[in-house]
Amino acid sequence: MLMSSIKKLLKGGLSPAHVWITVVLGILLGMIPDYNASLGWVFVLLLCSSLVRVNAGLLALSFILAKTVLLLCLPWVFKLGHVALYGALGDVFINLSQYPLLAWFGLERYAMVGGLIVAMPLALIAGFAANRAIQKMRQAGLGLQSSPKFDAFAQSLLGRTTLTLMLGKSAKEGLGSALNRAVPLFRWKEGIMVAALLVALVLGLAQWAKTGLKDSLLPILERANGATVNVERLGLDLWTGVLSVTDLEVADTSDLTVNVFSASELRVSLSSAALLSKRIVISEVVARQASSGMPRTTPGQLVGPLIDPATIAAPSSDEIGTYLVEAERWLDRLKQVQDWLKRWEGRIPEGGQAKAELGSPSYEEWLQDEIAQSGYTGLSFAPIEERYWSALAREVSVDSIRIAAFEGKNLTLLAKNVGSNPGELEVSPHIELGSDDESVKMLVQLDELSGAGSNRIELTFGGLDAQSTLSSLKPSIAKRVSGGQIDLNLEGQFRYADEGELNLDLLATLRDSTLTIQRRSVQVAEFGVPVAVQGSFTGPKIRVDNKALEEQLKDIAGDALKEEAKSKVEEKIKDKLGDRLKGLFK
């Protein structure tokens, strides 16, 4: 074993460049606390080790030395990384961690940053000591080669055998020559072999992503959904970053006879470069013949959920018409929307209580609890970790989607800049929804998520039942209405921060109906009910513009009286003319 180690130690070369590179690489590899969290850094170090003719024995000794130091001083190393990330170097590491490949170095881990800081001086000291000792040994070897006793030993059977085992073929040239043998610094042939191996690996992975991704990904999708997910074909083109799915059906966990989402074709364009920065950037999502809430061909089956999804139900026509009757239910929905928006922005921490602030009396206690649960190597610096795996869809386009809640209307959807953390990404989500018959239109601009201002909403519902809708807005008018339809138009601005702020204008337009005014039935082509929605999410106030209503009623009543008077005059004229005409023809 010792002979083999010495052979490997000398085989890579012992020039100062070889020694320094070998020791530095060994120290850096040994000072990595968690290799799974630092895959990028491990890959770079191993790639350098394969391209440079390092001494395997010296590399192993350096690695063991560094790993021993790390294990003995791990609490101190962790504390050093904690101080560095919260100190002046914090901004430097935050900026470095956002670059491609560097994001995979594990710079969000306190122990990793502390290990890097300790590794630098340790590598310099160890490299200096090792290089000085080995260079002295090389000089001593030159003296041994000129010794008659050493020459006699080298010519004997025992000498030849021993030196061959220790130094390999170079031993035939003598110990001095073996120790001072010129060895190239780089492994050109091995480098070409490693590059060819990487290319073959990438090509194999690309082929598997096209044909074998479905079998691996489908069980994960079903676990995430909690019910059956059917896919005809699923493949990923690594070169273009396009994920293609055909005949997708996602069963609804609350009703296995319908699909929560289905599409004949779904194409997602991903940015491969963004993955090197631990980000998911979707440049485009296109869905064909999509639907939601529609019946399945065969009922699905429940699967243990991986994630409990948030549920949201779009209001139907009947629900809109019973707003005041179910006021508490709608108030809960407003609070729920406010809660979702706050969570989207990150104001409400997910999954439990937020950590204590740095410097507070409870912070050290909180930190010790986290260390006890996760260990020193498992804790991360939140400002860096929260930036990782952010998702951004620049454009989502659905040319035709049928949603059961909208009575099966054909809808088109266009969403832009929909991200998991709009504030960090500095984007404002924009969503447009419309139907073919233009009875449903929606536009939502969420500028508050990115800190650019208030949110804006424009919403139109057409063809609603007049009786139920007006009953919720102005019951006194509803009693006078018979038949007809209502078009609702809502627009304005709102904020969700703190208690929230509403500043919306609602116009309910009555069309082709009959109004009862002063016991007279009047045909009305169009009649508007203006409503202001103000206040907060927790206490919205609805005010109807009675003055505008009175003016419209007066105009309608006046027109009705004019028509009635005109008809009576015409009847009297006809009666008189009829009597005279009868007298002329006696």
C-alpha cells in the first residue's frame, strides 16, 4: 500500500507548479461541508484535477488534512460564515451567487462560506510547507544518484525491484532522475477524453429527455396533483429548452369525474441558461384546446398529495346575483384574495412562523434551535436562498379554454410577467381574459407586487339575469324590473397592503327590460345603476349613486308620460275625426 501510494505521489510530477496546484485542490475539496449543496464547486475542482497532472497521494493527504480541520472546527467555521454573510462581505456573496454556475457553489450555506474563508490561508500554508519539503527531497535525490553505494543497490535484483515498485518505469533511470523527472502540467489526452465523455453524457441525457422523461415525471405530477394525470406524450428538447405535452388531462381531486385542466397540446419554452443560475425562466407557454371543469372520459383515481394545493372557484352568474344575500361568503373571498396577494409578494412567510430578526434577544435562541434540527451544514443565508428557483413566465397564451364556471364559454387567456417573486424580479403581472362573444372580459395589472404603484382591474360580465343581479345592488329597483339582462362593468384601482384599499366603480346596465314607474309599465332599452365600491378588504362599502338613478327615472317617466299623452291625443283626434267622417257619409 505504501509503495503504491508513493508511486502515485511521484507519478504526477513534483515541480513547484504540480505541488501547489495539488495541495490547493486537495484543501479546497476537503473544506466543502456538504457536497450535494455545492455540486458546481465540486465539478469545477474535479475538472481541474482531471486536466492537471496532480499527485494522487499528495492530493489525498491534503484532502484528509482539510477534512480533519473542518470536522474539528465546524462550529467555528459556521460562525465565521455567519459573520461574513451578515457583514461587509454579504453583498459580495449575494452578487456572486446570482451568476451562472456560481449559483451551484453553495454560497448560501454559512458553513460553506466559512469553509472557503478558512481554506484560502490553509491552502497557502500547506502548499508552502509541502513544496519546500518536496523540493529539498528532490535535491537530496540528486546526491543519492552520484553515490557508488546507491548505484550498486540500484543494479542489484532487490534494488531494481524496490525502485520499480516505488517509482515505476522512471526508477530505471535512478532515484534522482525519478524525483526530478520533467512531467507536463496538463493532461491533454485525458482532457480530450473527459470532454468526449461529457459530450456523450449530454447527448444521452438529451435523448432520454425526449423519450424517457414521461415515465419519470408522470408519477411526480400525479403526486403533486393528488389525482390521476394522463399524458399521451411528454418530452423535453434540451437544446431548445422546449417542453412538449400532448393530450394532457389532470383530474380534479374534489371530483374525479372532471378535469381541473386539460389541453390537446401544451408547449413550454424554458431558458436553459437560467437554470445555471438556479432560476426558472419560461419565455412562452402555449396551450391549445384547453378546458377546466369539463368531464373526463374515464374517472380518475386519488393519489397521495405531495403538495396541498390552494383552491379557488370563479364566481358564476348566480353567485354574482346574490352578493348581499351571501355577504359573509364574499367577504371571506376578499380576505382570501388579499392573503394570496400578500403571500405572492412574500409578506406572509410560508409554512410557519418567521425567523427572529438578527440582533434581537430571541435570534440566538432561534439559531441554536435551527442548528439542532438541521445541523451546521444545512442552514442557509435567507437573502441568497430566497432568490434561488424563482419562476418567471414571460408570456402565457391560451387560444381557447372552456371553463365550467363560465357556462362553458370559449375564453382566450394572455398572461405576462407572472413570477413567483415579482418584487425581486421587478415585474408586474398582467392578465387578460376574454370570451368569443365578448360577454366576459377581464384585465388585471398587479403593479403593487413589484412596488410600481396601485393595482388596476377591469372586469365585464354580460348577459346576467336582471332580477337576481339588481336585487343585490338595489332591491328597490329590482321590484320594479321584469325580464331583461344585466351587463356588469367593474374598473378601478386597489391595494392589498395592510387592511387593503378599494377604489372601484361598478356600472350595472339593464337592457331590454320592463320597469314599473308610478304603476305604469315602461319598456326600457338601457338603464344604468352606478355603484362605488370603496373602503378596505376587511370592510368594503358599496354606495349606489341615487342621484344618477333619480335623473334616469325622471327621464324615463317623462318620456313615458309624453308617450302616454301623445297616444291619448291621437285617440281623441281619431274619435272626433271618426264622428265627423261618419256625418259626411250619412
